[in-house]
Amino acid sequence: MAEKVKTYQNVNAQSEELSFGISKMQAIYAKRQGKIDKPHRHNFFTVLLFKNAKGQHKIDFNTYTLGKQQIYFIAPGQVHQVIEEKASTGYSMVFSHQFLVENAIPLSFIERLNLFQNYGDTPPLKTTKQEFEKITDYAEQIFDSFHQNTPYKFMAIGALLKLLLIACNNSCTLDRAATDAEQIGENLIRAFKNSVEQNYKSQHTTAFYAEALHITPDHLNRTLKVKMGKTAKDYLTTRLITEAKRLLYFSDLTNKEIAYHLGFNQPGNFSAFFKNYTKVSPSAFRKRLLKH
């Protein structure tokens, strides 16, 4: 499957050994000489902290307006494009799974955060002025540490990054103490998400996932509705639509090949499913993207 648009595999193009990087947004803009960022995806995590910005940020084909005091979290594999009308101020941080391993940060820590969503809606984190200043202070300490050649430099960055992510997570959860029941619900959702990631190309029914988790479909839907505001079917649909959009944009697969790849028995069923949720056919969606 040939990809039309580049997937960046390494955090640093010049050095494969580096598993973390941080740059000022204005430096990135200057390096591109003001040219619009092309759609791409990363095989690593990205955090974009905007102090001031004007333009648009597209993540998985959803468009968000850039502004002040915004923080975006882009998970590996997400389609991503920053369109700036002028140079932004802030920071761009990138880190790989390897960085997590090297600094004893469990992947489960990242998964428990309500920050990195693999697909669907990923709007910017909105914080109070005080919260944003605290998070920005962590980013500035990380930037300073990154550009110093000191002992245990990356251990310090790992600790600061963890503090930054915890502060961001607390901002979006209102620092609410989780009860035992809430923790059980969060564990269930995590197990459901993992199961969807493993099976969504072949299994499209709520009943399959409920049975795999040894609960009833009603129990699964109630938990998801409370925690995420959507049903299991909603979540599955979002996953399938997002993957379909990625394949239509990034690959040369035909609509028929995409349909079979995503577990549809008939290409017509896939086309009807896609059009029902996006209001355009797969072919029209692909043509519209190619014009930009």
C-alpha cells in the first residue's frame, strides 16, 4: 500500500538516536519560511502549546481555530496539519515510545490520560490563565534543559514532561478524585478501546465487544455514555470513519479495496456507511482533498 503523504518515523530527522525534541513555534515557522505546513502524520507523540496563534489546526480532518492559550495533543498515526496566518508563539514537543521506556514512564500512564485520542474529536485543551502559566513554565524548563549539555538531561526532561502532562490532565478533569466505581468504569473503557483497536476491521457490533468484556451491551453503553458521552456504536463508527478517511487520503487503495480492508462484505455497504456519516461519498471525499 503506497502512501501519498509522508509519515515521520523519527523524532529528529538528523539523529535517529534522539527520542525527544522541543522547538519554539516561531522557529518552526521561520524554518518553513512561512509556507503552509503540509498534512502529515508522526510515529510519535506531539504536544503543541500555543501562547498566541492565528489560523487553523486540522487533526484527522476536523478543523479547529488557532488562538491564545491552546494546547493540542496529537497521538501517533493521526493526520495533522497546522495552517498559520502568521508566526505563532509557543512550543512544539515530540517524544517517542522509546523516550517513555528510557525514562521509566509506562505507556499505561499515557493511556490513562484524557489527552491523546487516536481518532475522532481532538479539540485544544482549554485552561485557566493560572493553569496555562504553570504548564508553560514546565515547557520553558524543558526547553532550557534540552538546550543544555548537563548530566541526566533527559531524565530531567522526562520528569518535567510527566509533570506537564499531569497538569494538563488535571485541567481537563477538574482534578476530580476518582471513586472505586469510577476507576472500574475507566478500566472498562480502556479495555474496550484496546479491544476496538485490535478488532475494528473485522468486528462492527456492540455485542461482540460486550461479550469480549464479559458484560451486557446495555452495561457497556451506559458506561461509555457517562464517561465519554457516546455509545459503543458511536465510538466504533468514529473509528471506522477516521480510518477510512486516512486510507482515502494517504493510500492508493481503491474504494473497493478499502471496503474489504475495513470488513465490509460489499463495497456498496461501505459507500453507504461513509456517506451516511460524512454526507459525501468516498470518491467525492478523496477528490475534495486532492484539490487542496
